[in-house]
Amino acid sequence: MKNKILQLKKKKNAVILAHYYTRPEVQEIADFVGDSLALSQKAAATDADIILFAGVHFMAETAKIINPAKKVIIPNLAAGCSLADSCPADAFAKFLEKYPQYTVLSYINCSAQVKALSDIIVTSGNALRIVNSLPKDEKIVFAPDRNLGNYINQKLGRNMVLWDGACHVHDQIQEEEVLEVRDLHPEAQVIAHPECPSKVLKNADYIGSTAAMLKYVKESSATSFIVVTEQGILHELQKQNPEKVFYTLDTPRPCEGKTGDCLYCAYCVHMKLNTLENILQALETEQPEITMDEELMARARKSIERMLSFN
């Protein structure tokens, strides 16, 4: 199956982009594996005719917005995002009516419609830098992730107005879980994603995007880590650092990791909908294809391009 995918990819001049939260076997056949920022940059720079996005729907949308003339396909249209779903565009537009003079910053984990309502898109990898580059007295609305927004407010002393959205994987993580695993492994450093609640983040030795976590672990002299984010990142962490040990929040209670519906399993069911089977089928049929209204893409592109201009 892997050979068929690689042959089709070459034949059709396709590029496969995959997120760190996808299945290990999917990451292994990708041309590039990264976080939202790096994947956006790769999508903007590619000369491929077809972009196959092994991730979730908003990521494929972003690739299409950046490359309107290219064919963008996603292995499974059902691969959505709880964070993006927590911010319906019509409700967000009504919310913004209360803040007419505010700059609207939206986390990339949102729909094309929300991007079109935004002034600047940010990722967990560049949000601090972009917000810090704006005047201290600038009035800002931040959406859709309240946890990332809270983290930025606390870190930079800002008072951004926050939309009340969250990622179900990170938002369900509890401080008690982190403390329980840390008690079992007191020598291990806690690395956490800023989409986690503030009570969780206050126990972290390092907070950063998935790409930033990978860099931190690689450069750290520590030999063991408690990983507080979606478990898909473990594949790349272990691949880059075979001599280091990684613990997850389900370490005290081994988990099947199939449904993602237990409190002790940081497992995104949407990311795991990408499989070798549907990647092969998508390349064969060039479906499902991401299509959007030209005017919508043009409006959404402005906010994405403003983000990319910061990098």
C-alpha cells in the first residue's frame, strides 16, 4: 500500500502533508510532517499539482486558500476539528458587532468563514510573537481558543477579548492527571501545549507548539518527559530521541487509544481518520476535493497572508 501511494504521488506530481497528530504510518509516507504553521508555509511554497492534506478539514481549507489554482484533497471529509466547530461563523460575526474597533486575531484552527472575518491568523507557534508585535494599547479580539488566548494574555500582560472555544482533546486535560503522572516520575520534565487549561500549564516546565516541543526535547539535557498534548506527537519524539523516555497522561492506566472518549487519553479521533487506505483512494480518485467560493477564499487569504508575512 505504501509503495502504491508513493508511485501514485510521483505519477500525479502530488505532495502529501501530514500533521504530527496523525497515525505513525501516515507520518511515515508524508513528504512533510509538521505543525499548523510549518504546514501552511509548505503549502504556500509547494510546486506540486495536487496537495493531499493528511490532517483535518480546516488545514486542507487553508492549503486551498493559499493555493486556489491547485487541487487540494483530503483523505476523509469527516476529519473535522472540535476547536473550529466551537466557533460558528454566524455567531462569531454577531459577537464581533460588540467590538467594532478591535483587531481580530484568529487561531488557525478555525473555518474559512471565520478566517474571512479576521484581520490576522496566528498559530500556537507564532501567536506570542505576532501579538507582541502589535501596539500594547491595541484592542484585540482573539478566537476561537480561550486557553491559548488566556496563555497569551498572561504571558504578555495583554487584555484580549476571548471567544469561548476550546479543543476537546486539550481542554479535558486536568491538573490532577498531570500531578499524578509527575508523582510517579518526578525526574521527568512536563511539556505542554498552550491549548491546555491554565491550571495544567502552570505545572509545565515548557509550553509550546508541537514543533516547539520537538525542538525543546531534542536540545534538552533532560532524559525523560511527560507529554501533555495529543499522543500522535510521540512518534516523532521517539524517532528523533530514541534514547529518551516519554510518559503520557494515561501512563498509570494503559489505554486502548481507539475511541478518544476517556478523560485519560489525549487522542484526536479526527486526526486518526487519516489512514493509508483512504490516502491511497484519495490519490486514485483525486477526491474528496476541497472547493470554496472564490470571494470567500480571497477574504480569508488576506488574514493568512498577514500571518505568513511575520515569518
